[in-house]
Amino acid sequence: MTEECWDVDLLVGREPSTAVRVTPEELAEWASGAGVRGGILGSLRAVHFDAASGNDEARRVAEELQRRIPGIVPAVTLETRDWLGTRAILRQTPPGSVVRLAPEHQDCQPTHPGFRAIITECVEREMVILCEGDLRRWGPALAGRGAAVVFLDAHFYHLGDLVALFSEEPGFHTSTRLLNGPDSLEIVRDELGVERLVFGSRAGLHEGASALARLRTSTLCPADRAAVAAGNLRRLLGLDQEADLS
């Protein structure tokens, strides 16, 4: 595959359950080898420890990496257990920004009033939402809002639920990371349209090469493969497809 890649699921920092640490140098190496020229960077510290300092880390690392990943964008990870604190952060964040939600890691339930309030605020501010966790659990909580969402952990075992959910939600998208079953990408293309697929690797915590290989070996036509690899994420970010980011 010769197309450039934009990766929706880049993370930096330490994962506490495994003590695996993803360094900026490792991300830059991944970018060089995979042809990644842009993407969305989140902080593991923001998910697992402290959102404020973790988001500072994501911004700092994104600036450091822009020479090698010129289109990298830091995500604002939200503390889903704290509606009041999160509300203040959201109102200081420009409309249209990218936010990352990890409610399963933060012991937040889809029925919690604070979680519903966070989604409402994100939608009103036209933010792009990256959501970790089981889409069967979190998808219904995000539905019916007109939200622009990328589900980062959508699994090929759950393709039926994905199709049923997405068919009523034009703003729902899925990362390709776990759609590694036979014809998974092709099924999403045929049922929903190729524009719903966004390349993601979670390189460093996940075997990023496998996500790249699945896209490379798919039967998607070159134009569709290019859309999945980069074009769909760039559209979500509101970037001109013809912009020169070199």
C-alpha cells in the first residue's frame, strides 16, 4: 500500500496494567515505517491517572513529533467521572476539537447523568468524539445525538451490532484496529459505506503492523483504501484533502 496513513488511535505514556510504556521515539519510528503523516494523539496518563497533566503531555509530545508526523493532532481526554470539571475543560476547548473518552477505564456507566451531560456538551460544541470500550454498551448512550464518533475498540465479533447501530447513525465511524476477521472491512463497506472506516493502530500497545496489513491485504479498491487510510479521518478533522502538510 503506497497511500499515506492517518492514524486515529495513537497513544503515548505508560499503560498501568502491563507497565508497557509508549515513548515519543517509538511513535515516530512507527510513523516512519508505516507512512503515517497525521493522526490523533492521546495520553495514557490522561486516561488512567490525571486528565489535566496527561493532556498537557499530549500537546507537548504532538508538538515534538510534528517534524515527523506533520498532521498530528492532540486529543483532549475527558475525565468521565467528573462532569463539573469536564464541563469547565470543554468550555475552554475550541469547538470542533477532538475529545477522547475512556469510560470503562474510569468506572463510568453509560446511564450516569454526568456521562449524558458530557455527550450533550460535546455534540453542542461539534466535537469529534473518540470512544473506547464495547460499542454494544456505549453506542446506544451516544446514539440519537447527531454525534460524530469513532469507536476505537469495535471488534469483528460484533459486526452485526455495529451494522445495526450505525445504520441509524450517520456520524458513527469505526477504527479498523480490531476488524481483522475475514472480510470485516468489506462487510462494513458493503453494509454502510467505506466512509465509516477510519484507520487506527494503537501502535505500542497493539501490534500496529497487523492493522496496517489487514488494510493492505483487503479487497478494497485503491480509492477506498486511500479513504480508509487517510481521507476519512482528514474529513472528520475538517481538513482540505488537497492541503500540503509536508
